[in-house]
Amino acid sequence: MISFDNTYARELTGFYAPYAPQAFPSPALLRWNADLAEELGLSLAGVSAEQLARWFSGSELPDGAQPIAQAYAGHQFGNFVPQLGDGRALLLGEVVDRHGRRRDIAFKGSGATPFSRGGDGKAAVGPVLREYVVGEAMHALGIPTTRALAAVATGEPVRRERTLPGAVLTRVAASHIRVGTFQYFAVRGDLEKLRRLADYVIARHYPEIGNDADRYLSLLRAVAGRQASLIAQWMHVGFIHGVMNTDNMAISGETIDYGPCAFMEAYDSATVFSSIDRGGRYAYGRQPAIAQWNLARFAETLLPLIDEGEQDRAVERATEVLQQFAAVFAEAWLAGMRRKLGLTTAADEDRALVDDWLALIQKHGADYTLAWRRLADTVDQDAPSLHEMLADPGELSAWLARWRRRLATESQAPADVAAAMRKVNPLYIPRNQRVEEALAAATDDGDLRPFERLLEAVTRPFEERPGYEIFAEPAAVEFASCFRTFCGT
């Protein structure tokens, strides 16, 4: 039914601890991602919800699963911790999906592991459903991401600030290898394991560089390129990860670990939602710089492989790659912003056009998502809603005139421009108030209907639909002024 092929467990002995998930008393399926199961090639169409709940809570294990807790280290808010690891996660194994891609299937919240550091290793319903809905929204937006295959209630309470219903998330990823995985072996001076890990990553994620003479330098460059593209995509939709520690940066280039994440509403580059990010280290506008900082930590682990015995030369070569990150990111960011503006060609004035638009919506505290969406309405007409959002008509009119002159250089039909803009500027995102309402209903009342309705909205983010208006509305001022997110999963 599930054709596991577990290369990580087979080829990287010494990189993990074999460990079994906890058996929960009365697991119940909250949500099953049938589309993802089909994509993965899982033959589970006739399996009952009760059996799925047993398998994907860890109470029973499907044939071929080899649960392991992966070892890794990490910089957490800039402070290095030499041993972290899967404290409440277990990698069940890998499958090769219908497109020939190798994918991890892993648990979160399945109980304590050897890396739990005194924690219970469990998760609550709310954080599990948050990761489910935000991951699926990111996928629908076209952003590389881990995804949820299943959410299962465990039937057992977990104790946090209050007692909450427990749950297990089954997460699918290109892999769960992180910058912190490399740091774990680098800090121990284990060059042999470091090389094995790098070779495994190249074979699994970057086979095109496998024959490069400088393949470890090529690995750094490839990972940096994917991260530049990923962070640019976050910035395009106003996504704030919230906890960009090195153990939360996936080498594959996927978004991973949706803890205190949120989508920005009123535009401000200094926006922070995470309750533990008191200094704004991971603010919206700082995400590109933090990605570069994390990549520097990755580069440090690769130095003995890049030029064995020639530390200074390795540093020089790695630094050259890192210094290119800002330009690579800027190119990806501007290319995406052009698409959001309806432009299909490049011109020197485009960066200033984007910067001035962002300054305008920040000055007026406009909703980031709706400002872009309403801009599409103004391609060939005046849109009252945009003028209401940006209360200074003179500034807006002057900027709109510049933008229209720029559009005119491309000779596109206005209807085509508007349609193209609506395909890249979402109307529905996981707005914080709607997310919190859905999670509260599921946690406090066992009512999944608000969650399902939210999921329906954000998994078709670009298509305006009657009956979904509430999912396009910004949060009430009293909610937005004090909203904070917390690490939960």
C-alpha cells in the first residue's frame, strides 16, 4: 500500500536514532489529504478512516516504515545549540511519487524521542491544523513547501498553558535535511560524515552538479540560489516565517516548520508576529538578510570539503558565493514584483516603481494583499476601493500615471494585463483572524467546519468566488493591534 524506499536510514547510519512513535489510545482522523496521497502514489483508496488514523498517529506502523529521529544542531535566534534533533518528530520513510520525486513522510507530535531534551514530544490540535492549512495555502500559491498528508487527533490531552486536545501531523517533504544537519557533524569535526551527508544531498537534491570538479562549492551555490528564490516568493505574498533558525532552513529549498508564521496584512517591512522574536530578528523585511546569514553558517560547514587543508582559500571561494546572494535575491524579487505589476519585460525604472508603490502602501497602512489585488482593477478604470485604501489621491494618482505609462510600453491589452495580475496576486490568504477562529473552533468545540471552509478558500487563492468574501477581509483593528503567534508544533 505504501512502497517505502528508505535511503536516509539505509545510507546514513549514524545520522539518526531509530525510535518508535507512541501508541495513542483512541486516534481519530481529522483531515486526510487525498490529493496529496494520490500524488505520492499511495494505494490507500479503500482504507478506512479508522485504519488511516491508526497508521498516521503512529499507533500502528504501515509495512516498510522505519521510524527514526534525525540528528541536527542549529542557531536559534543567533545562539548555537550543538544538539537539537527531532524532539517530537519521526521520519517514517521515503516514497518515490508519481513524478519520480523522492519524498519524506514524517510525523510531528508522535511522542518523545532521544532528542526531546525533557519535552513530551507531543502536539496539540491547533498547531497541527495551522501547519496543515498554511502549508496547503503556500502550495496553492506556488511556493515550495512541505505539505500535510494527515492530521489525526490522538484522544490524549497535552498540557501546555492549559490542557489541550492532542494531535499528530503527518508531513511530506522533499527531505528534512537542514542547515543544522550539516552543523551537527561539522561542530563534532566528523569530516567523513560531513562528506557522506553532502554527497547524499547532491545525489538526492542536486544531481546536476554531481560531476562538478568543485561539487561542494557548487552545492553551496545551488542551495543559495534556491533560498534566494524561496525568500523572494515569501516576500511577494507577505509571508513571515517567524523563526528562521538554521535548523528551520531546508537544504532542498522548501518552506519548513510553520510555527509562529503569519501573513502580513497592513504593509510594514518591520512587521513581526512571533511572541518570542522580541528584537525583530525575523521581521518581514529582514528575511533576505537572515537567509544570507544562515547560508554563511552552511558555508562554514562545507569549508573543509571545498578546499581540504586550504582554509583561507576555501573561505575566499565560499565568501564569493555568499556575496552574490543579494544580487540573486534582488533579481528574483524584482522579477516577481514585475509580474505582480502586470509587466512582462524589464526596464531600468521598474525597481523605483516597485519601491515607491511599497512606500505608498506602507505610509497609508494599506492591506498588502488587497492593495495588489485592487491595483489590477485600475488597469483600465478608476477603482474606488484602491483610492479608499490610499487616502492621499494626489500621491496615488501620480504613481498610477507612472505605472500606466510603463504598461503602455509593452502594448498589452488592458484585459490581458488585469487577468495576468489576478493570477499572481492572491485574493485569499490564511488571514490571521480567520486562522485563529478556525483553530479555536476545532480546539474548544471539536468543530472542524470553520477549518474546512478556510481550507477551501486558501487552496484556490486567485479565483474570486461568491460566499468567500470574509476570507478577503483584513482583521478587525482590535484583533490586529495585539495579534501574536506562538511556537506550537
